[in-house]
Amino acid sequence: MHQHSSCGCGQRHAAKKPACSTTPARPVIQKITTLSAAPVEASCCQDGACASGDSPDDEGDRPPAGERFSWQVSGMDCPSCARKIETAVSRLAGVNEVRVLYATEKLVVNAGSDISKDVEQAVKQAGFTLKSSQSGQNAAPDASFWQENRAIILLSLLMLASWLLSSVDENSGRMAFIATTLVGIWPVGKKAVQLMRSGTPFAIETLMSIAAIGALFIGATAEAAMVLLLFLVGERLESFAASRARRGVSALMALKPDTAVRIRGDQRQTVAVDTLRPGDIIEVAAGARLPADARLLDAFASFDESALTGESVPVERQQGEKVAAGCTSVDRQVQMEVVSRSGESAIDRILHLIEQAEQRRAPIERFLDRFSRYYTPAIMALALLVTLIPPLLFAAAWQPWIYKGLTLLLIGCPCALVISTPAAITSGLATATRRGALIKGGAALESLGAVRTIAFDKTGTLTEGKPVVTDVVALNGEDENALLLKAAAVETGSSHPLARAIVAHAATLNQPIPLASGQRALAGSGVEASINGRHLLISAPAKLTQLTDAWQAKIAELESAGKTTVVVLEEQQPIGLIALRDRVRDDALQAINQLKALGIDSIMLTGDNPRAAAAIAAELGIGYRASLLPADKVQAVAELNQQQPVAMVGDGINDAPAMKAATIGIAMGGGSDVALETADAALTHNHLTGLAAMIRLSRATHANIRQNITIALGLKAIFLLTTLLGITGLWLAVLADSGATALVTANALRLLQKK
């Protein structure tokens, strides 16, 4: 515990050291920035927490011999795209190591020589592009709506025109559908060819291309065009979700201002943040954020550290204490000495934690992409064998076996299989949305059902995140209402959460608050003022020596319940106590009980002090870990994840790395933008009881997906056999595929009725 008094009250707040780091420092990587092959110097131990890397892949670890280069990648829609890029680049001669960090769209290559041109060419051939990351300069402009969706819009219009034409003239309509398919297959087929050349021959693009071409061969022209349209729509939705998630990671950088006021002698210079060096003196205005980790030079100042710690109560830092980048100076202009190098601030370390968490998680791969590795080549090979072997080896007639081979290609058309998973997921996501839950994609929806432990942040998640007055205890015959009004008079005008809570509670009395004068914050002691010529002081108990044993015992009783206690003194004599506490959400206990009924354990991970954490955990009947920094939360989640799948529920920026490290991250709707964007799911209605509903829906969706896949593949297997035996032909193959599509769609729609 450290003694803080951000409101001048000298309260004991949770010990926080946001400048500590459990991850190595890392340099800022720009486009094709060659880094030294020498070992990267790890950050020094800070406040007893030595830097250490948890993974051999950490970017701050010693790289293999050679030079390291990095780029920003555009065009990735899902984590499987990262694997395709890695496959393409790893085939190049001279490459020692290649990694794609999907969360930050970064390609990192270690090579024995400068092969940057070869890397760029390989990535381009794989269907992706590299762009500059140098402070946003030379970056490719954002694509317009038309550029992003023109293929879908054009194909949709052509489909409509073909359908209208076929209703007038069937032959003309068939030709129109063929033309539509050829237009639609161009971008998909081009990408499939690029991936084949780069080492990924059986990607989902290949599956789509073969299915469409096969459908054209047997005359299923409308189905061929529809498969391509559905595929393009799915790809666009996935790309949109990915870009939204990445904006959440990028929002971390918005916590640091672009410029800083540097003081040299008597001159103040506005300089770029990247030019700051350790030892520089900077000036931070009241309400402004720190551009770098810095040491306070003034006697004391209050800082809002909630952006990094998630705790709602600002803390007072004394001269010489370190404050992390991104924190806000609450009530005054301060001078500080920079202690972090460019790219090594607390915010940069949190970004690095997110990248590490991304690396430790198994890549999220779409079901069809995985299955197509076997399904596509198997169907192609089987169709080819059926077409060639009987005529060549057994002198059978060519026409019947070509016909059977084309029929097998149609059976291989993945219409029902492609729709089976998205149909269930779309229905599940729609149902979740109606219940006030935002789930970002099918992978997240499926992952929810596997969760067996849920880790909760405390402030703003299990609690409301706002302190409220819980006890007003008067001494020496003082009236409780009069005591509260005097305290409110002293605290009036303060922006501190504890002060606002006292003033708000006094307002409920509907009595006038006395007028105070000479209000003054006392460094490390409290806040004082005069009311009707009498001196009043609000202070932390630890700062006072005139309290009796009886009142010390009362204070200990209140604090053991997790409450923050202040003492009100008049003319240096105690006249009362005021206790405040962050209140547990009304639905928290109900949500915990619902999760228990589903066989899910709960644990609280908080940066607050152990005493406050124990009080909240006891009230909810769950376990807890307290005094955790963001890196500590990541470690705790990683340990839990080794035992069983874990979901992390939080609302602050400090929870983002832990959310990425968990099997799935869930954000509260009222939380920070970064938490909402980084998480895989969010409770938009801000009700914890939605967690159990989300998990039940996930389990139902997963069962529905299994049923749909069984229907799709089962019918294909049946008609595969009957086709080889000559029992069924093209028209029954079309009926089988259309019937399977109708069945899986109807089955998926049942999820919309889930209660």
C-alpha cells in the first residue's frame, strides 16, 4: 500500500505502479526499418518488477542472427490470412524468421540480408499489400464505400438482371447467369491463383472457384453465381469486423498526445512526442495527458490513472514518483522529467502485451478454410478419377463417365456446406443482438460455449465504478446531517470522485449546504476550509494522532468491509467519520449464480487493494486476485487458460491485454472504447445477467452447426454413392444440393426462437 491523497484527503488507495513492466522494452518499428542484430536491451527492473519475456517469440527477445524488417499489412480479413502471408514469405531464400501480428497488422521478417523487395513481391503475389507505417505518412488512404463493395454491388445487380431475363427467356437468362458467374469469379479466381503460387493451393478461394466452374459445366448457372455472391458478402463482413477490432487497438495510441511542451532554460518548445528523450523536462497542463512516462518534479499533484489501471479514484503522486504515459493531470499544471524512451512507455508496453497475447493464442481459423484442405482436393481428385479411370482402364464409354464426373463436381459444390455454418451463426448473432449482446463474429460465438471459467475485472464490471457514501458516523453528539453538510461544504467545487460522492449524498438531504471559504488542499494530509469562522479539515485517519482507541476500532471495522474512510475535524477535534465504497452492481450476484448453474466458475482480477477486493468477493461468493497490474492480469488469465477455457470480462483499457490473452474477451457496454473494440463480445445493455444468456446461446449455436454440417455432408455422401452406382443424375444432384441448403437454413432459423 502506498499513501496517496489525490483529493487532498490523504486516502489509502490501491498501490499502483503503471510504469512497471513485465515485458521487455521494444523499439518502434517502421516500414523496412533495419534493426541491429545485437541483443535488444531489456528494460530495467522497475519497482521490483523485472522485465521478462514469457514467450520466445516476444518481439523484444534476442532475434536470430541477421537483420529485422517490418511492414504494415493491408487486406487481411481473418487470422488465416496471416498464415497465408507467413507461408508465402517463408518460402523465400534467406528468411530466418517470419511472423504476422494480426492484431496490429504487422509483418516482421528476420533475414540474413536485405530481401525487402522480395518480401514485398511475395506478399503482393499472395494477394495482400504492404504500406508505410511512418507516423501515418505515405499510408494508403482509406478506401471509399464504392471501392470496398463494388464487386458485391456489381454482382448483385447482374444477378437481379439475370433473374429478370430468365423469367422472360430461359436461354438468355442462362447466358446472363454464365456472364454473371464469370464476372464474379474474376476476383475470387485471381486470389486463388495468387495463393496457389505462394504455397497455399487449397484455400477457400480455390474451393469457391472450383465449385462455381463445376456448376457452370453441368448447367447450374444460377447456383454458381449465388455461391460467389454469398462468398463475397461473407468476406466483406469479416473484413469490416476485423477493421473495427483493429481500431480498438489503435485507440490505445490516442491516449498519448502527438506533441509535448518541452522546457529548456526559460524557453518552452512544442515538440513531437517521438523527439522526447529521458531527462527532458516537460510541462503538462491541467486536464492534459502525459506524452511519456515521467517523474513528477512538483511537490505533489493528482492524476487520473483510470485509462491504464481502470480504477475510478485519482491518486496523488508526490515529488519524485513516476507517472505513466496516458494518465491525466487532474487539477493543476505540472512539470515532469521524462523517464521513458520513444516506443517504451506504458502504453507501448500494453500494445506489446496485446501482440504477445495474440501470439500465444491458437490462430482462429474458419471451419471451411480448414476443411477445404481435404475436401477440395478430395472432390477434385475423385471427380477426375471417375472421369478418366473407367474409359482408360476398362474401355468404358467416355460420355457417361464425364457426365458422372461433372455430377460429382456439382455434389462437391459447397452451397449447403458454405451456408451451414454462417446460417447458424447469423441466426445466433441476431438473437444475441436482440438481447443486448454484441458478439463479433462466429469464432467468438463458438468460443463462448467452451468457456468454463470467467474472470471479472472489479471496478466498472462487478461494481458500478462510482464511490457512494455508505456510513456517516457522528462523534461527540454532532448531528449526522449537520456533519454531512459541513463535509459537503468543504468538498464543494472539487472534481475528485470521493468529493463528488459526499456532495451528491448531501444533496439528497434537500437542505442548503453552508458556504465555505479558504478551501485549500494540504499535500498528503487532506483538504481544509472555514465555515462561519470555524476551521474544518477532512483527512485520512492515518494522518491523525488524536483519534481514540474506540474510534480507531470503528475505522478499522469500516475499512475491513472494503470502505474508504475519512475523518471530519472541526477546530482540530474529530466530529465524525464518513465511509464510502464502490457499490456492487445490482445484478452481479444473480449473474454469478446463473453462471454457477451452467457449471462455470468465476474469479475476480483487480488492481484494487486486497482488503477492498476481499469484501467484494465475499459478497459475491467468488475467488479473487488483487493488486494486479495489466501484465499481472495477463499472467493470471494465461495460468487459468492452461486449466480450462477462460473468458475475461472488463471495461477498461487496462483489461484489453487480458481480454486478448483469454479464450474470449467480453467488454461491458459502458466501458472504454478500447475495451469495447478489443473484446470479442460486449454487453451493450451493460447487464451482467446477459453473460449466462450469451453462453447458453453459444452452446445452442454450436449444436446447430454440428447438425447442419451433418446434414450437408450426409446428403452429399449419400448422393456421391448413388451417383457412382448410376442411380442418380444431374437433376437429383441439383435437388440434393438445393435441398440440403434449404434444410440447413431452416434448421438455423430455429435459433431465432431461442429464449
